[in-house]
Amino acid sequence: MNTELKRSIGFMTATAIVIGTVIGSGIFMKPAIVIDSTGNSTLALLAWIIGGIITLASGLTIAEVSSKIPETGGLYVYIEKVYGRFWGFLCGWMQTIIYGPAVIGALGLYFGALFAGVFALPKESELWIGIIAVLFLSVVNMLGSQFGGMVQSVLTAAKLLPIFLIIIFGVVKGNVPIFNMDSGNSQTISMGAAVLATLWAYDGWMNVGFVAGEMKNPAKTLPKAIITGILIVMFAYVAVNVALLHVLRADEIVALGPNAASEAATILFGAFGGKFIAIGILISIFGCLNGKILTFPRMPFAMATDGLFPFSKYLAHIHPTWRTPVFATLAQMAIAIVMMLLGNADRLTDIAIFSVFLFYGFAFYAVFLLRKSSLFNEPLSNEPLSNEPLYRVPLYPFTPIVAIVGTAYIIMSTVLHAPLDTFLSIVVTLSGIPVYYAMTKKRQG
């Protein structure tokens, strides 16, 4: 009975999780940066398509890995199963210390900036609004997962409304030329920086792996959900950018920055309608932030439960009344707020994407290692599977090569674009090595 209840997630729900965890701030916050980085509207749209292709190739590739390792944990468990506990620990360390807090911090800052813009508050208030949002949602999720889940269910449905309205009315009512419009940027053009910005918007699709252990037939459901979700998101993102460029000139989008979508909504629907859509965008970002705060603490909690993290006694603690990992949530919140105080949102997104793509590359290459294994047609887990053959990535080996080349391109572009941030990210990731050996020695002792 308990097992049946646990495996309650089907294809539609899993696909909704992919879409819900991906669509958040990026589609509203990044169009101006992409246009500014490329210099014109046509190259900007191309950047969104390239980012989508890299993400789709990544999803198709990881889908095969997930069919082979259909367990809860996502990227962390894939790395650990294929490369061993040491690399799995470094992946989890990176996600706990850098990736998770940077994502939470960036979303909080984006929410604060847009909230202040919508309600005409002083610019100095943006940071504190973002911090308050992170604190509030952390408390909500510490009080009980049912509260966080309730908030997430309501906000996931609400976040799609502004996207649909901007796409439909922007395409129908807009009259600005879409292609070959200059951004007004006279500085160095960087397609790498533009694609990196789009990948922040596409990021999050792998988070569905956190609930693989709760899916019906995960080896079949997870790959289909990842691929379907990414395709829907890719279409939505390109369509939103086409709609924005049909309503506002490229240079206007750059000048408006994160307020471009709400300004386009004002043009399309009037002052009241624009305010309504802007609030819908706020809800979208708030919902995405809630989802991250709900799921990211699972990583340090899981590692602490295995005794693989400093202060494991506290991080693995579940509150006796609320039944939530309170200290793990507090730890993620604290690191995120420190990052918010030290860096801006766009910088945090670059750090997050760079850090996680270091390990995405390992996960993509795992397909080749698994194909060489004589155990390919047997799962590397104890999860029950159907008798149907396991999913295989289409156009092998071309598709995983695209994912790996795309990863290398993003890593090198980020190194050239932000060398200091990449250096710090690598140093913090490598700082997990002595921690790993200390924790391993402690467990053996």
C-alpha cells in the first residue's frame, strides 16, 4: 500500500513538473541581456534557439541515463552511480554550496527588482524585498511540505497566464519589425554570453529527477517527460521573444531590461492590463523561487543522512512536528542571502549555470560509458521496471556529442566572459575534496 502511494506520479504530472521548474524568471529577465549581447534581434532569436537545441540534446541524452538509473536524486545520483562516490560528493557539494543558493539568490533579486518596478518603489528596496521573499518562503516550507506544495500548485497554474497572453496578443497586435533590428549596443558582441543567458531560462529541467522514485515506471516516464517538457518550453520561449520584438524595438527592450515584458503588456492591454500581467510575472517568479526552496534542501539533507556532509547531525534533522529538514533549509537560505548581498542577479545566474554545467558534461559523457557496459540492458538500480526495452537516445552518438560540445562551449565562453567568477566557482567546488576525505575518515573511524 505504501509503495503504491509512493509511485503516484505519471507522465502528465512529470511533464508539468519539468515545465513548472523551468519557467520562472529567465523568460522575463533575460531577453534584454540576450539582445544586448548579440547586438540585433535576429541573432538574439538564434541564441534562444541554440540554447534550446543544447537543452534538448542535453535532455535527450540525460533521458537515457535516467532510464538506466531511475532513482530519486537527479544529477547527483547519476554522477555517483557512474563515476563513484567521490565525484558524486563533489557534485552534491557544488549543488549545495554554489548552485542551489545562487539560483535562489538570483530569483530573489529578480523578484525584488520587478516588484519595486511594478509598485514604483525606490531602487534601494529591491535587495531587501528579495531577501524578505526568500525568508518568507523558507519559513513557509519549513512549516510543512504541504504548505510549500500548496503554494507551488497555485502558482504553477498562474505563471502560464502572462506567457500565453503576451504570445497571442503580441503576435496578433504588434507592428514592430522583428528581424534585423539593432540593439544599440556598440560594445563587444558575445554570442557565448547570450546563449549562457538563455540557458538560465532553460535551466531546471533536470530537477524532475529528484522525484524519479515516486514515478510510475520511471525508466519510461522520466525520459518522455523531460523531452516533452523541454520541447514545450523551447517553443514558448522563442514565441515570447518574437512577441516582445513585435511590440517593442530591440533597443527599447535593452533599455527597459527586466521591465520589458511588463511594458509590452501595458502597450497591449493598457495600464490596468499591463499591471495585471506584471503581477502575473511576479507570481511566476515567486512560484519558481518557492519550488527551488522546496526542492534544493533535499540535496544537503540526503548527503547528511548518509553522513557525507559537515554538521550531518543537524542537516539530517527532521523537525518532530513540521516533519521538514529545517536546518538544511536554513543552510540554503543563509548561503543564498550572503550571495544576494555580495553579487547581482545576472552574475549569480552565470555562476550557477557555469557550476552545474561542469557536472552536466560528466553526465552527458556517461551515456558512452553506459553503452560500453555489458549491463546496458539491465538497470543500475533496484527500481522496478517494465519489460519494455530501455530508452535509447536518438541519433546516437550525434545527440550526446551536441550536448557535450554545447557544454564545452558554455564553459569556455563563461571563462572568457567572467574569469573571476569561474575561478571562484572552481575553487569552491574543489574545496569539497578535503571535506570529502575528512568525512570519509570520520565515517570509517
